[in-house]
Amino acid sequence: MTYNPAVNDRSAEILTSANNQAAAIQLRGMENLGNSLSEIGKSYGDAFYKNAAAARENAAKADTNLGTAEAIDSIYGTYGSPEQRQTFREGLNKMSGNQDKSSGFLAMHVQTANALVDLNRSKQMQQAQIDGYKDLYDYKAANSAPAAPKMNAETIRSMVSEAKTQGFSDDAIKAKLQSQYGDWAVRSVYPPQNQGIWMGQ
């Protein structure tokens, strides 16, 4: 084919346009690839931070659960039965792989542990009261005057007889009986119908 400048040759324009379109397509492809990579990076970053946050949260739960478990185990060892402690330990071991389940398991046992502590505190308070009453009784018994002998008419007559042998008058004896024991003591020795006569005479 001969070159004919009279014919309108658009080959350069067509090639340029094709190259421009190819470049635009390539640019769009690169932009899309860049956006895709950016989204992947962002997603990966979000996932990384979420996983890191979840790991930190899980570690915090594990620390909290460990502290709670140690406290409950100590309470069961001190106030509970050996069976309660063993059941608690076995259940905790089964839950050890999941901190959320462990938290729920521990929450259930916290109530039982608190009840054991309250029961023990109540027993200690009762024992303290009993010990306090016993100490008070012992103190009073040690520091009280000996109980006076039980007075009856026969005892009063015996006392009056002894007072008479020591030379006390009837009036002095009556006054003493009246002041210490009351009318019944006077009447037991000096009946109203015989006020002037001592029954021992």
C-alpha cells in the first residue's frame, strides 16, 4: 500500500487514543487494587486490634477469675466440707478453657461461700455471747458475798436462843429480828398472843 498524504490518516490518533484508554484502564485497575489492598489492610488492622483487645480483656478476666477462685477455695477449705471443696475444684477445672463460663461458675459459688462465711460469723458471735455470759457468771460467783443461810422459824429460834445465852434482852432481840428479817421472824419467836413471853423459856 502506498502512502498517500491526501488520504486522512488517523492511525496516530487511534493509537494514541487506544494507549490513553489502556493507560486509563490500567490506572483504574491500580486504583482498585490499591483500594482493595487498603481495605484488606484496614480489615486486618481492625481484626488485629480487636483480637488484641479481646486478648487483653480475656487476660483481665483470667486474673479476676483466678483471684476469685483462690478466695472461694480458701473459704471452702476453712468453713466448708471437703466434698464441697473437691466439687468446686473439679468444676473449675472443667471451665478453665473459657473465662466467661468460669466467671459464671464462680459467681454461683460466691453465694455459697458468702453463706458459709456468714454462718461461721453467726456461730462465732453466739459463742462469744456464751463465753461472755460464762465469764460474767464466773466473775459474779467469785466476787459475790456468800449466800446467807436460808432463814426459817427454826433457824430464827436457834439464833434467839443463842442471843439469850449471851445476855441480849427480848426487846433488843425483837428489834434485831425486825430490822434484819421482818415481822415474820419476830412472830416466829414472839407470837402476838404472847408478846411478853419468850418461847424458849
